[in-house]
Amino acid sequence: FRGMDEGDYFQGQYEVTNVVGSTPDKVTGFWARHTGCNMEAQPCGMKGCGGNAEVGGHMWIKGLSKFCVILPICKECNNKTELDNYYCPTKANVKLVARERRSFMH
């Protein structure tokens, strides 16, 4: 992740957890602008979920603190309590976009 900048797009499987306090950071169009894909046409990025993405979830990747990432995710997965408290796996080759940390994000 060295040299990563806001808006950088990458794929893989990662351990992620919700960014607490990210609601004020509206990212409408941000993910699509950087991936060239419509987020709502993507499957939810969480491993084991068969739903479709409905929102762009702000996530921390385990071991990375300068940037969070925007993950296509269904509302059900995005609202799971365990995703607020633990790192959970994404699907393999999920598309993520780097988002610089904001002062209100924990």
C-alpha cells in the first residue's frame, strides 16, 4: 500500500472493519468514478453474502491506518454489529477505492 493516494483503485481479498463516524462523508459517485463501474451492479463485497451492493461502506483494512477504503456492500452487511467490532473477510478480488482519513473517522 506504499504510495497509495486517495482514489486509487485496487482488488483483492482483505480483512476489513467499519469506519465509525463515516456517515458525514458522502461518497456518491466516488467509487464509480475511480473504478468505471456502477456500484449497484456489483455483488456485496463481504465473504459469504449473496446480496447486491446498495451502498459504499467506509472500511478500515487490517494494518492500514492512513486510508480507509470504499467497499460495495449491502445494507444488511454494513449494519452488522460484528463488522463494527471485528475484522471480517471480503470476497476475493473485491474492488476497493482508497479514501483519505477524515478527522471525524475512528
